[in-house]
Amino acid sequence: MRLSPTHRTARGESAYLRRLSDYVWWSGKSVRFSLDGTNLGTGVTDANGMAAYLYTAPTAMTTGNHDMLGEFAGDSHYLPNAGTAVLTVTP
């Protein structure tokens, strides 16, 4: 799983799921997103394997680096998977 912030500020997260054996994108899979250990919500992968979750950063969010996590819980065909990234919030 590849996880990346969609902006350099805390506005959203996206994740891509792809089977490594043949590089086929996974569609219709739920991905749970969290920031600094707090669950934000879920997104479902589209035909291109991308799941996204958009949110509004709280005004009290500190500038600097924040840990992002995207998790696929697995299903009857695929094992669980996760990806991490660092989100940098600037003033």
C-alpha cells in the first residue's frame, strides 16, 4: 500500500492498493485512515485502486510533522496491508 498526503497541509489522505504479483489495482476495498493515532474515517478504492479521505484540519493542529496511516483489514482473498507517511503542516 502506498499512502500519501494530498496536500502539504492537513486536508486529506489517499492510498493506493495493488496486488504485487501482477500489479493489478484493487477496486472496491475499504481503507481506514488515521492521523497521529486518531481514526479519521474510511475510503473505498476506485477502479484505479485509489481510496481517499478528505477532512478539515482542526485550527488547533500544530505545525510540523504528523504520522499518517492507511490500513486495509484484509478479506477472504487478500491479507491485511498498511502504509504510512508523514504529513507536514506548515503555517
